[in-house]
Amino acid sequence: MAKTAAIGIRIEPELKGAIETAAKSERRSVASYIEKLIADDLEKKGLLAPVKPGE
């Protein structure tokens, strides 16, 4: 399994609730959903190489 790094953030309860709802609708954990949002944004900005499907 790949090593991961932990990150801690504080967000407003309303935002957390919306994130939980969005993650659930995509059948993801909150952490997985947030990681995908960040990765997608960084790829779009050219700061992260695109991840190939299945990797």
C-alpha cells in the first residue's frame, strides 16, 4: 500500500456537511473525495501529472 501523509484542516460545519453529502453521492469517503478534488485542481493547473485510470 502507498504511504500517505496526514493533513489537518478546520472548516465550517455547513461546509463539512456539504462535503459529506457530496462524498456519499459518489460512494467515496470524505478523505477520498477531498483528495480527488485537490488532485483534479492541481492537474488542471499543471502542477500534478494526470493520473492514468486504474492507477
